[in-house]
Amino acid sequence: PTAVTEAGLTLDACARNALAKAAAEIFPHLHLVPIRPATDLAYKFLGVERLDRMPKDLDPLRLVVTGGAKPRVDVNTAALAETLRAFQQKLDDSGGGRLQGNFIQDFFASPPYGWSKDATRYLFAALLVAGEIELHTPNGPVRTSGPLAQEALKSTVAFNRIGVSH
């Protein structure tokens, strides 16, 4: 127990402080992806043909870096590095070569992550552009951005039906 005066000046501030502490314990990776993007963010992200022309509103976590010879998706950002690490761990645990999109979205929506399904699709769109993952759709494997990738990542329902491999 903590006195209200120690946790905040008002009862409201105290309650917010207690919730923030609980959330940090339950969702320690939430701070890596602190966004609630629009449902079409992954679709629009994949629709940008040249990474050097990526609008800031389509890359809220600034995953595309333009330093150096040519623009690229930086898989070393904390959010993408953790996504890739956790994805690879789940692939290893499953013993299979791919995971279903619905499993991936549910996994990253649960503790210790708490990321929205739209944010998860955005991260996987960036991993696809970076060449780190492959999508398995009814139309065959998808390794690059384009119309097939956009359709696969267009919505929660569309992503649920595809497989993803490393």
C-alpha cells in the first residue's frame, strides 16, 4: 500500500500512477510500440514505392532510415529487433517453418507486448520490406512489397489467413 500523498497530489493522479506501474509490469515491451495506428497503415506503408519518399505519417516509429548510400528499413531499431527476436523464438518453439498471421497478431497483442494488431501488421510490413520475412499467401510466396503484399497485410482478417516465415 502507498499513501495517496506519496503517489500523487490527487486521487486521480494516484490512480494513474498505480495503473502506470501495473501496466509497466504486465506490458514491459509496450513502450517499444506506443502507437495505435490506423487500420490501413501497413497497406499504405507497403504502397510507398521509394523509401526515400516515405511520408512521416506512414512511418510513425521511424523505421525507415535515409542515412548512408540508400534508404532502408533499420531492423536494429528496438521495436523491430524485439519483433524479429520474438518471432524467431516462436518459430523455433513451434518446430515449423512458419506461423499463422492470426497467431502472430494475438501473440503481440498479449503480455508482455500489448501492441495493437494494426501496429503488429505495420512492423511485419517493415520486416517484409527489409527482406527479413516471407509471406505465404494463397497466391504463393511474397518476398517483396507490392500489390500482393498489400493485400496480405491490408487488414486483420487478411493477415489472419497467411503464413509468415523467416
